[in-house]
Amino acid sequence: MEHLLLDAAGVAAGPRGAAGFAEAAHRILGALVGGGAALGWVDPPSRAEVDALVAHVLAAAAAGDAALRVAVADGRTAGFGYWLRYTRPTHRPHADLEKVAVDGAHQGRGLGRLLTAALVEDARQAGIEVLTLDARGDNTRALDLYRSLGFREYGRLPDFVAVGADRYDKVLYLNDLRAAG
Ligand SMILES: CC(C)(COP(=O)(O)OP(=O)(O)OC[C@H]1O[C@@H](n2cnc3c(N)ncnc32)[C@H](O)[C@@H]1OP(=O)(O)O)[C@@H](O)C(=O)NCCC(=O)NCCS
């Protein structure tokens, strides 16, 4: 598998630009959420919602308040992830890794690890002090991956994530980049 990793500037400058990426992100998120993936949606997000999210992340990245990483495999967008700096004035040194998503057909080939490791390194380079994330408690594959990249659990909201009648723990992770030196 031929792959490359783009950052936000690379996406914006690419042949299909932000709109092309938004279309791919909508496709990937729609399929994953439709299949029950724990990405924060119960129903697949609309194209307008994904367009707005992509525009927000790209604008924040241009302002130094976000990082976006996009994996392109065999010429096609195969996955992406991003973090956003916290907006609360007292939390500005920190950022939240909001989403990492790899297209089902490309999972298990190392792209999720590549994306997440790059986003952690981006955070380090940007001087982010603490990178947080939250995940659904049953998403052991993602949680294992995050722990292997330096995250640790700092809290848990029991039976907090509601999907229909089902309830799952919301697991809170942090990666203290100050400690990592
Ligand atoms: C979580 C996710 C991003 C991982 O992406 P991926 O490209 O499949 O992950 P990788 O191939 O880099 O593998 C990462 C780890 O996952 C585990 N893993 C990979 N393939 C697996 C499989 N088929 N079965 C079980 N575990 C597997 C391994 O522990 C692997 O670690 P390793 O690198 O030491 O082998 C991806 O599964 C995904 O998009 N899931 C749906 C959305 C989601 O849950 N996102 C996270 C929200 S918090």
C-alpha cells in the first residue's frame, strides 16, 4: 500500500482542496458511524455538518490552534484525525484530540497509528502541554492504540455515552507532553 500523510496546509493546497477532503471525510464518517463506530454521532453526520467541521478545523489550523492529518492510500483519502486547542482562556496551553477515523477497508494496516503519532508530534511541536481525548469505553482497539502512544486514563464517566437504550463509559485520557520532555 502506497501512502502519504498530509497536514492541513497540504490538504488546502492539494488538487481537490478543502472541498475534496470534506467529501472524503463525509464518506468515511458516514460509513463508520452507520456501522456503529464510536465517533460521537448516533446517526451519520450530514454533508453540511462535515463541511462546517472541516472549515472550522482548517481555519483553526491556519491560526495555530489545530492540527489536521490526512492519510492518503493508493491515491485515495483513507483516514484522518485532528486536535483543536481548547478555547477556554485558562485552558489555552492544551488541546483535545477530537477524532481519528480510518476507512473500514484500510483499517488494521497501521494508518491509525501513523495518524495519531503524527498528531501527538504536531502537538509537541506546537508547544501543547496536555493533549486530551475521550473515547467510548468499549472501543478497546482505539484505547490500546492511544495508551501505546503515551496516553493514560485520568477519569471515567460511567454509563455516560447514550446510543439508543445502550449506555457506555466515557473514558478520559491525557498525554502530558511536558512530562515526556
Ligand atoms: C481506531 C482506528 C482509528 C484505528 O485505526 P487503524 O488504522 O485500524 O489502526 P492501526 O492499523 O494503526 O492499528 C492500531 C492498533 O489497533 C490494533 N488493531 C489493528 N488491527 C486490528 C484488528 N483487526 N483487530 C483488533 N485490533 C487491531 C492493534 O493493537 C494495533 O496496534 P499495533 O500497531 O501495535 O499492531 C480505526 O479502527 C477506526 O477508525 N475506528 C473507528 C473510529 C474510531 O473508533 N475512532 C476512534 C474514536 S476515539
